[in-house]
Amino acid sequence: MKEVIAQRVRAVPPSGIRKFFDVAATMDDVISLGIGEPDFTTPQHICQAGILSLQRGETSYTCNAGMIELREGLASHLADLYGVHYDPAEELLITVGVSEALHLALLTVVEPGDEVIIPEPCFVSYKPGIIFAGGTPVVVEAKVENGFQIRAGEIERAITPKTKAILIGYPNNPTGAVMDRERLTEIASLAEKYDLIVLSDEIYDRLVYGVPHVCFSSLPNMSERTILLGGFSKSYAMTGWRLGYAAAPAEILAGMHKVHQYIIMCAPTAAQVAAIEALRNGEDAVQEMLHQYDQRRRVIVQGLNSIGMPCFEPRGAFYAFPSIRNTSLSSEEFSERLLFEQKVAVVPGNAFGDSGEGFVRCSYATSLVDIEEALGRMEDFTKKHGK
Ligand SMILES: Cc1ncc(COP(=O)(O)O)c(C=O)c1O
């Protein structure tokens, strides 16, 4: 029989995150620091808006681009938060999570053979998304000594005549790093100098602790070459509703809209109604969750540092990314043994690319009690396996 599976699919390994979840799910008494989603349920008033929409019988498709009320709400939200201005009719598209928006963006701008630069460690979908779109991912390492902020000079060295775009994701999964304005402005200058598109995944934009989030398209001259990707999953604890958006210049957005029309048609209707409520009345809940994440962040970072797992201070998202170099284990060995010996699930750093080796990702989207118990178990583990 001929090879059935297309090369672009064979070229991509299964996600290194799920592998650990699947094993952990079969064991008792496991504390999971592996999960990349809020442990909160969606605020009740947002759920209620979705339920009422279903009860009113709003069970059909919406317009392909998403409900205009939602796009209008989003346009004001982005203008209020970041001073960026998007036309709800032509420059905003409602998608099935940032996941869909990311793939639409890549399918729309990447020609076969184009190179897309990605700072690493990075979210697991970036490389596969580029490969599925026929492009070539070009990895640039974001180093711990630079607070995991990617440096423009390092990006510039990776630029070739084939480079089409840079794909950045800050606040970052898995490191928790936030880019400051100065560093982002240097990347913006490169984008202008080499005429590149910037895909900016800002799904964690609301989850920053004591530092501002700088929206990439708010930088001078950047709105014309940025595809801004955002969503509801993390800020409003709405992962299961599957709702995100893309904001981009009208021409790019029209291309993405075309792909979205043929692949998805529209995002779920009840989820769109719930998202309108989230934008209108969700701010208190965002602030409350942020406050709780921040408390946990302080506990986990301090705890990891005190048990011999040096940890850069994350200022965004809900991940800590400590070094495991005080043991002689690889990140996979560390994660596997920690799971079997101490029943704590973390994600090996190499799941986020080779640059993540020597680290593990610990999510603090879990209760303080569990974080403290996990730290105790990890201390026993590091004592046993320390060099
Ligand atoms: C950096 C990043 N981008 C995108 C996504 C996908 O989010 P969504 O639920 O909106 O598809 C995630 C989910 O973990 C993520 O961490």
C-alpha cells in the first residue's frame, strides 16, 4: 500500500504534553502542575449568558466573521486596553480559539518554502502550524540569562531572503516571560527593515504581574504588518468554549476569513454570546483570578528556588520554568521519574523545543494547597537526585 499519511503530517511528532497527561490520568493521588489551563470554572454570569442564548433557541450559525456585537465589543476592548484601533467590519475575525486563528494566519501568509522565525522555547503548536502551512520554522533561542526575552540581534542573524514572518508569543508559554517595550520596539524595527509580517500570539495578555503588557500592533507602524491573535480561554477561564480572535489589516484579514469560511464557517454561537458578556462585565473576575495567580506565582517561584530548582521570575501567564540542572537528569527523565516516584506531573522543557532542555514547566493554575504539597514532594525528589 502507498504511504497514506502525508509528509507534512509525518514530519510533526505528537505533542509532548499530552503524553504525560495520559499517564498521570491513570494514577491516583497525582498533583498536576502540568495543566496549561485555568483551574477556575468560567464565571457564572458568563456561563449564564451562554445558557440563555441556547434557551432562546440561538442554535444556528452566526455570520462567518462572528457576531458583529462581539466584534464591536472587541474593537472597543482593544482600543481601551492598548489604544489600537480595528474596524469591526473588516479587521476582526472571531475564531475557534487562538488555535484556529494561528493556523489561519499561517495558511494565509506562508508560501511553500517560506521561513518563519520563532523564538524558542515556545508553545507546542507553532512549529507544526508552520509545517502544515508548507513553511519552514527557523528557531531562535530565547535564553534564560536574558530573562527568556528574545533579542532582536539574534532574530536578525536568522533572517534570510526566504524569511516571511516572525511568530512571537508573549507573555510566554512555557517560560512566563514578558517582553518589555524596548525589546519589542527593536523587533518592530527589524520587521520594517526586512519587510516582515509579525504574528503576535497575545493569548495571555491579561495575565501579567506588576509589569505592563505591550500589544505589538500598538507600536509605531506595526498595525499594518501585525496579525494580532487573542482569545478568551485564559483571561476568562473559557478554554472549553473555544473562542478566540484575529485582528489584522483588512487585506490579510480577508484572506484569513476565506480560509475560515471554508474550514470552520463560524465559531460556536453560544460561546460568542458568552464572550460578549465576558467583555461587558467580566473585568472583576479577571482581576480576582489574576490576584490568585499572583499569590501562587510568588509561592511556587520562591519554593522552587529554595529546593534547588533555580527559577527565573515569570511575570506573565501561569507558568514557572525552573532549571533542573542541579540533577543529572534530562527533562524527560526528570518528569517521568517525578511522576512515578513522587506523583507530581510537570511538563519536560523539551516539549517546547530543544531550547527547553534542562528545564521543566510547572503550571501554577492549581490551588495553593496543591502547590505547597507538590513543592514538598519535589524537594524529596531533588534531594534524592541532586548531583
Ligand atoms: C501560547 C498559546 N497560544 C495559543 C493557545 C491556544 O489557545 P486557545 O484555547 O485559544 O485555542 C495556547 C493554549 O495553551 C497557548 O498557550
